[in-house]
Amino acid sequence: MLSIDKWVHIDANERKLSIIVDEEVLKEEAFLDGCYVLKTSLSGKSANKEIIHERYKDLSMVESAFRTCKTGHLEVRPVFVQTEKNTRGHVLAVMLA
């Protein structure tokens, strides 16, 4: 979903469509562009916001490394398995091969 219904309104009048953009609301929405919220079950004593943000960013490096390993080194092609056990077995077989 595009989630533009807050600032775009479409008016249908007989055979004519009118698109009305609420510039004020669009400006408010644009203010938060690029912002996101990280929700965690950790308490504030366990990890502060900087540590949580750094670990979240680390996930992108892990995903990139896995993607590289899967396609470049292991040559694991998409296989549609139903369970985690079967997925692990497939990757193990490819690694051993």
C-alpha cells in the first residue's frame, strides 16, 4: 500500500477524476522521511539506543554476507522447502558438495 490516503484525495465527478493534494499534510509527512523506529524487548539497562541501532545496522552486513556466500560461493539455488530442518539440510548438502 502506498499510504498516500492521508494527503491525496480523489474526487470522482461523473466522468472526471480530480486529484487533490493536501500540501500541508504532505509537508508534515515528508518531515519524517527516512526516519524509522526500532522496537526491542530489551530493557534500557541492558542496552542503550546507540547499541540497539548499531546491532540493527550489523544485520545488513550479515544479510549481505549470507547473500554473497549463498550465491557466489555455495551456489545455493532457490529451493522451496517447508521447514527450517529441511532448509538446514539443503544448505548442508550444498556445502558438502
